[in-house]
Amino acid sequence: MTKILLVEDNESLAEAVTEALGARGYVVDHVANGTDALDRLLHYHYDLAILDWMLPGMTGLEICTRYRASGGQVLILMLTGKEKISEKEEAFDSGADEYLTKPFHTRELLVRIRALLRRPPNLTDQITEIGYLRINLTNRSVTKQGELVDLTASEYAMLELFVKNKGKIFSFAELLERVFNTDEMASDEAVRQRVMRLRKKIDVNDQESLIKTIKGLGYKLEI
């Protein structure tokens, strides 16, 4: 099922777009500020992102630039009131794949989304190897000593966060914010349990865990 991130601070417009996309079978996550949008793109899986330009916290242009600089490959459609040719050039140069100006017709938005999603995927997989683990960031698969590791979506999200930030210590509060869904019963104990389950799946017997406990601070991934 196609998953779309909608980044729009106009609530009425966001509701209308979400409803239209949902009626066509798309799964839509909506955020209203740029900071949350970049965080979602960096740490969660989406097939397409729809970005407004003017947003609280960070502009759509900044999101594009920083996301592409990190190696992000998700398709990006800019949906904005800015219509000058120079502004469109900026958007495409920052990494946008498509551009649609407001006001727009819902049918045109849907047509452009379908066209974007028909584009062939990037054939170059992003592979990261850490010790005995091989993580494919493109298809979100993990192998341990050549054997596929069966991770839940939330376990993979935590591992990917550690992988993309090797050596960085994540506090319980940061892991709660970045990995857990807002509707989950989240607590420090829930973080401990998820780390424990992840370690059990990715660790090798008689070898030190890749995920280190930093007493009083949190966790980090280190070889």
C-alpha cells in the first residue's frame, strides 16, 4: 500500500487533500511543520512526500535540501503558492521531483501523484555494513551473517535510527519521540523492552552487542 507524507500547515487544505488521497487508497501521514517533516522523512518509510514551501520550523526548500544531502530517495512533490520560474528552479535544484502551484484541482494533484509513482525506482541500493550486520536502507532488509533477520517495523525504525547516527547517544526521551507512535503506550520501560528485543534478533551469541548501554544517558550503536 502506498504511503504518503503530507506536510501542510493549512489545516483545512490538509484535511481535504488527506480525504481525497484516502479515498483513492493511499495511506497518509500529516504533519504541519518542517522540523517534524524532516524527522519523519529521515526515520520512517514513505513512497512520496507532498511538501508546502512556507512552513513553521523549516521551509519545504530546506527540507528538500537537507533530506537529499542525507541520501534520501523518496519522491517529493512541492505543493505551494509560489509560482515564479525562479522559485520553481530553486525547488527542483533542491531535490523536488514535481511542482504544483496553489490553487490546484484535486484531479491534477492525483494525476501527478500517479505519474510520479510510475517512475522506475532508483536501482542503486543503499547498503550499510556494521560488523556482522548488512542493512539495505532501500528495501529495509537486514541480514545477520548472511541470514535474513525478521524485524517488526518499529524494531527496524530503531535500528535504522542507530545506523544513520553511529556513535550518537540517544536518550530514552529521544527514542520515545523518534521511534514510538503517538498512540502507543510509551515509557522508559517500553524503550528498554524494544532495545532488548532488537538485541536478541541482531546480536550474535558470545559477542558483545552492537547496541551499547550508556549508563544514565541511553543507548548508542558502536562496533
